[in-house]
Amino acid sequence: MVLKFRSCLIPALALSISLVLCTMFIGCGAQIFSTNSTASAITHFGYTDSPLANTIVPPSYSVAISDAYFGMTIHRLVSNAGIASNDSVPFPAFPIHTFRFWDVAYWAMLEPANGQYDWTTMDGTIATAKQNGVSDFIFTLGHVPRWASTNPSDPCVSGEGSGSCDAPEITAFDDFITHVVRRYCGVVQYYETWNEPNGKEFWAGTNAQLVNIAHDVYQIAKDPANCGCTNGTCSPGGGVNPNQVILPSISSINQSNLNWLDSYLSAAGAAAYPYADVASFHGYGYKQPEDIVQGTDQLKGILGRHGLAHLELWNTEASWGNTTTYDQEQEASWLMRYHMVQAVSGVSRFVWYAYDNCSWGTLWGPACGNSSDNWQGLRPAGEAYETLEGWMVGATLTHCERYRNGLFACELQRTGGHAGWMLWSSTGARLPILIPKKLQLTDYRDWQNNIRALSGEVTVDQMPILVEN
């Protein structure tokens, strides 16, 4: 297992959020309306103690949230002597639709020597995941084995040894990806072109070399000779190819990384970048989870410039950051808020990193590096994940309202007349909220899904609650 270390992203209780300008997101993004704008079919929450800063409407405000939105990286579904801990972890008690293999199974692990393959970890992980309801798998390219590297003496810093961050010998690369596509035909249907190539720790090659890799991944993964399906049966040389290729994912949305992405997409030499079926990014870097709304807006501007505005947008890796000495309820709060604001900003799938990584986005077990943290089992943030998934899946997210004092109110509707509002204070300040009688709300759920009768007023802080009828 490769443990990833980044700067701490735990949310502070104090926040100064600049107001988002009233604008329309590029392409498939959400729409933000000013207080002077109106959007049909929107019922406003009606909070009166602070001015309404904006109303954010997702691109698919009439479509229920799919369970596909919730994805996960789990390092140790099977025991493996080659990773830091040989103990496997039980599958989460909550459903997971999408599983990403990065830091679980990757090229340097699967083909440690030319033509010598070890599929043990990947096979075992798939078997366990499928038994527990996982239906979609993402395989991410990267971690070049030294024997296949064009620069095997480059020390790199990604944790996989010399040459792992450099461009591979293209014949070896093509042979490897062909083996993967053929072996996992009908099981692995998503191929992420490269992991965080904006950073030298994962990619020290050129844009032109990465475009060549993207071209080959696209051709090989989508070739029916390597994988095709007919009437639910999939095999090399079968019928319709089911595979989709995901854009190389930048590590975070900031100006430097957006400049890199713009340069990379331009290197393809086409008005519309031709080697991706899904647009993606990694959403690290947000101390305040609500700021992802502005980040995805910026990203969509770059994607639209290169003909990718129509693609689904996925966040294939993110969490709050390093887990060592920070308040676990803050982590739970960050997770719930981040999932909600991503959904309203137009992200249709999100893979958490990582369930059992003891130092990065930890949802299970102790936080390594902190001798006082001997937590066993599911952590509070893991409880919050389970609660939030129950709130969101199958519900229609019509819009979110942000008030200038930091209150967020996001409406979730279900068939049969069920209506609910997820409320939280993005500043962490305790806000007494008078519940408007017109909404006819009777109960509220806390972040652990405990249900209580709702009186006329409820106090909201950084931890989201759901008020409902």
C-alpha cells in the first residue's frame, strides 16, 4: 500500500467565504442565481435572519441521486504480504457502488517483471467487492515498474521506486493494458488514463508522451477485440465494447493545475480532446468543503474550452487530508458537507480516499502516527458517510441556498410528497433557525440518523441535520 501525505485540510471553525458571483456554470455545471433572480419550481427555505447570498441549482435538478455517486478506495479487502499491514478489513456496512484500484492494484504490483504477472490482490479484491454489491471498478494507470521505465534511474518520490514516475516503454505499456482489459472484460469498465500527472511524483514525462499514452489506452480499452459484450456475456472478441476512458486527473483545482490541464489538452492537437468519455479531477485542497463549488466552476471553464463540457464530471479521489490529531466530528462534518455541495455543483460520482488508509481520510480503524488514537472499527466520519448516503440516494436535490451568515439549506425531495432540508452552518457558529411553517416539517435527523420531533426552532452548527416532513 502506498500512503499519501498532504498538508492538513481539516476545516477550521471560522470561515470567510467570498460571495459567488451570479453566473452560469460552463457546460454541465450548476446554475447560480442571485437574490434578484428566480428559478421556476424552486421552493425557498425562507430563512429571514440573514440575506440570501445565492441559490445553486444542479444541472439535473429533476433527477434522483444515484447510488453511483458513492465510491470508495479500500486498500485491504484481501490480505497481502506486500502492503504495510497484512490484515484485511471487513467490507463497509454501507453500500459502495464504485471501487477505484489506485494504491490497491497497479502496474508495478501486477507486473513486477516483464511478462510475469501477479493478479492475486486484484482478483481477490474484485471478488470481495462484487460479493458486497460493488458494480463499477476504476483502474488507474501509473506506477510504472522499473523494468518498463524509460528512465529507470530517476529516483521519483511516489513511493514505488526508481523510474515509476517516468514515461514507460510504449510497447511494454500497450502489452500490459491489453492484458488488463482482456482479463477483466465485463468487470473493469473504467480506465483512468493517469494518476495526477500534474505532479512530478507521478509523472515526469512530457505532455506529448502522455497524449500518446491516452491514445493507446483509448484504442486498447475500447477495442471489441479486447472486450465486447453480447446479451450480458463479455469476452475478448465479443460484441459491444462497454469500456469508458477517464481523463487524467489533476491532484486539485488551483490555477497552476488548471494551467497544466489546459496545456495537456491542447497538446492533443484537436479542437475537442478525443481520448476521454468521462471528465475527472481530484478534489484535494479545500479547508472549507463549500469552496468546491467555485473550484468545479473553474474546471468546467477549461473543459469547455477543449470540447469536454458535455461529459460527466467525476471526482475520483479526495478527502479532507491527513488524519492524526484532529477532531473526529469535524471530519464527519467536512465529509457530509463536501458530498452535498459537490452534488449540487454537478459532480455525478465521487470516490473517497480512503476507507482504511490510517493517515489519509480515515474512515476505519486507528489514525497512524498518533499513538493516542487506538480507535477500532468505524470512525465517526464513517458513520456520517452511512447516514448521508441514506439521506441522498434516491432523493432529488433541487437546489441549495447559501445565506450570508454561513447557513446552507439544501432541499431533498422524494416521491410520495416527502420533503427534507439538509441544514448546516459553514462558519461553525451556532445559528438558531426558525423553521418556516409553510414547509410543514415535523422531524429532524442528526448526523448519526437519530430522529427527533421538530419544534418551531432548531439550532444548527457545523454538523448537518436533516429536517423533514
